[in-house]
Amino acid sequence: MVGVEIGYPPMEYFDTDGATPIGFDVEVANALADYLGLELELVDTSWDGIFAGVDTGKYDCIISCVSITDERKEQFNLTKPYVSNHTVLIVPNDSEIDSMEALSGHSTAVQAETTADDYMKEHSAELGAELFQYDKVINCFDDLKAGRTDSVFTDSVVAAYYLGDEASNYKTVWENDELEPIGICLKKGNDGLTQAIDDALDALSADGTLGTIAEKYFGTDLTAGLR
């Protein structure tokens, strides 16, 4: 069983029928299950409880845009990265905000318990920014479009998806210089399954499967050179 937060497009979300999970991570999970000869069952879980679920055995792993951080390495088993991503600060075109430092006196929205949230919890006070935290990333963009927040701080691929046809009305004023590696998260000590998944990811990278899935959802191969 695989834990996911189905509400983080284009990584994982419901198709137009409102019931079928699709997205980059969903297709990666299916490809891994096929390669390993396992039956895939996705467990939709809220982000604020997703890591507790793998610790308690609710599911075997998390495939849900989990950033690889030193803190998470201490608490969980993490595979090598299978995709990468930038964190970006998005504002409307007519905003006076033109940098991270220019957030002073303004607000920014993040999804709670993400690496973007971690960054802003550490830096928002020194930046002089008001921090809005939401359970779902879609609420960040709803409030940005409605003018209830001045900016959104999130993953670049998620921003591109949610802005969609309205992307020309917004601009990126800050982008992380370093790519943020994304891995699969397992319970600490589950070394056998971790190695099996890593081996499978190596094979799916070598045969072009990961790159093809990335091109489908991102328009470019964000898996290249990671494995």
C-alpha cells in the first residue's frame, strides 16, 4: 500500500471523474508496482498525517512529492531521488513584490507541513512577512487569485499547474537556486523494500520510463541525471 495526498497536482490528483487518481507520482507508483510484481493500492491521506501513517504501518511507503531533507533522513528511510523540483515565490504581475526581501509588509501563503512551510516558518519574521498556512495547496492559489494573499510560496510544477491559462497574469520573483530532490519515504529500518524500490527506480530511469512520465506531466524531464 502507498500513501499519497491526492490534491497536489500535477503530482497526484483526481481525474475529471472525481474518483480516478492520476498524476506523475501515481504513474510512477504504478510503474514500480508493475516492475516489482506487486498489486498497487493507494491510500489517500491528508498531508499533515501522511508521515505518521508510514510509521504506524498504515501503508508501506509514501510516494507523494516527499522532499529529501536531513531531518527526514534521520526519521525515515528515503530512496535516492527520482525527480527534482524548484521552490518559487509567485505574485501577480502588478505586485510591488520583486524579491523575497520585498515580502516585508506583505503576506505569503504556503501548504502547511511542507518544506515551503518550514522555510517560511524560519524566515517570515525576519522578512517581515505575514504567513498564511493552508491544509491544501489549492487554497493558497484560490486566495492569491482572490487577492486575499499577496504571494504563494510553493513547488514550481504545482504553481505551473494551478495558474494554468492564467499564468501570464503572474510572475516568479524568487526561485531556489538548487533543485530540491524528491524521494520515496519508508519506515525507518525497512531496508529490504527500500533497496528493492531503489533498484526498480534505477531500471525505470535507464529504460526511459521515468523520463516519459515526467515529460507527460511537466513538459520536460525533471528526472534526468538523478540516478
